[in-house]
Amino acid sequence: MHLPDDRLRLIFTCCHPALRPEAQVSLTLKTLGGLTVTEIAKAFLIPEATVAQRIVRAKRKIEEAGIPYQIPPADRLPERLASVQAVIYLIFNEGYLAATGDRLIRTDLCGEAIRLARVLCELLPGEPENLGLLALMLLHDSRRDTRVNSAGDLVPLEEQDRSLWHRGQIYEGLRLVEQAMRTGSTGPFQLQAAIAALHAEAKTPAETDWRQIAALYVVLARFSPSPVISLNHAVAVAMSEGLDQGLQLIDELGATGQLDAYYLYHAARADILRRMGRQQEALEEYRRAVALTGNQVEQGYLRRRIAEILSGRSL
């Protein structure tokens, strides 16, 4: 089968069903996505050594089994689609929130992921998860100019100037969400896009429909259960039902130990504690988060929060 894009063709080739899905994605992100082992490990929330082993084993299996690097026929494309979608979204995620370095956003990776998703939609136009994937990335990318200020400092969502969000991307993203949902076949990318749409539609932070966002995370967890989705649900509960309820869910999640090394867990817990006035506990969590992130822009934001607490200015 002829695929209209060389990179997408190679991604489909690497996502061979003979390999375990996590190996497909790791190998493709390394060889074609250009991501480092460190960046891939951050995406999977696993040690770098585990990622390196996955890649080595995948290459060995391809060689020993004689798996051909060739394009599958059209009727075999769907069995590789989920891995291809995952690769594209993880490339976008690394661009949206760089794991390391002095930049928060890598626009080259975001742009390439969006481009690949567009080609994917053209290739399989009736697949609603392709539409959901493209919508999700467009809605997130629409905020790119407001996520960092002129000094290079991170600006959290509730403090961003929403008048500077890219309305064209938001309009297209909302249209794609509606188009995907009309198919009646719901999937995780569509649900994530619907959550992003609720943020995009809110003219002010206070207008954000956090209750609906929390409900969507409950549904999303049924499709793709993960501690990160549970964390996002807990934050939405905190914002809609009360800080105490949200913190209880976060603490229950923390008791599992699954997110001990995930800096956003500690940053989210710190933020809720800060809003509750429990500043000393918040301070400890912000410090844990700083130690766990390798991105200098995020470190700067977390250190500013620490400084605010130490100066008594944080509420």
C-alpha cells in the first residue's frame, strides 16, 4: 500500500504486531521520532534502563524473526493504528512539555505531530480516534503563545491571557470533537479532546466546567486506566467539589507509590495544599517537584511558588 508521507509510512512499518505494543512505541519514538531514552522514559513513567532494554529487545526480535520493514496492506493497517496514534501523541507531548532543557515548548515536535495526525486523518478518514487525536493536539497547541511570558517564565493555565489563544485552532478542534463524537464510537483520544475543549470554551478560569471535566476523566479511566488519569481526575474533583475531596483522592493515589517519582503529582498536591493554606506541607511538596523535573522553565515556576510561600505572599 502507498502511504502519502514517508515518516508516517516508516512509523506504520515499525509498529509491527509481532512486537509488544510498548516495544513498538519505544522503538519508533527512538528511531523515527527522534526522542531520547530519557524523554521516552519520562513519557512512560519508567526507568531509563527499562526503555533501553525494550529497544534492544525489539531490534533483536526484528532481526531474529526476519520481520520485514514494509507497508502492511490496507486491511492490516487498523491493527497497528493504536500504536501509531500513541507514537504521534507522545511526540507531541515531548514538544508540548519538554522533559529536559531550558525550553518549555518544542514547536518543531508539536508541529510535526499535528502534521502527521492530519495525514493520518486523510489516510483513514472514517476513524474517529484519528479525529480525536488531531483535535486534542490542536486544542492544546492553541495556547502555546501564552504558556510562557516574555521573560521566559511558565504561566499556569488559570493565569494565561485567553484573548491570545489561537481561535482558529480552537474552532477546528471543537469541530473535530463534534465530528468524532457523532460516530457513536467513543475512544480515549476523543475523551481527552472533549476535556481540552471544555478548557478552550471557558472565557475565564471561573467559567471552566470542572464538574464535567471530572466526569469525563471517570469515563476515560475505563478506557485507559492509569495513575496519571486518576491524578487529573482528583485535581478536577478538587476544583469542582472541594479541595478536601480532591486532596483525599490524591493522597489515596499517593499511597500506592506509583507516582512517587512523577513531579506533577507533587506539584498538584502542593498546589492544592497551598490553596488550603497548608503552606509548610505545600513547601515540602514543591521542593520534591523541583528535584524531580529536568526542565529549567518548570523548575523556575516551582521555585517562584516556594519563594512566595517563604515570603508569606502565597494564598
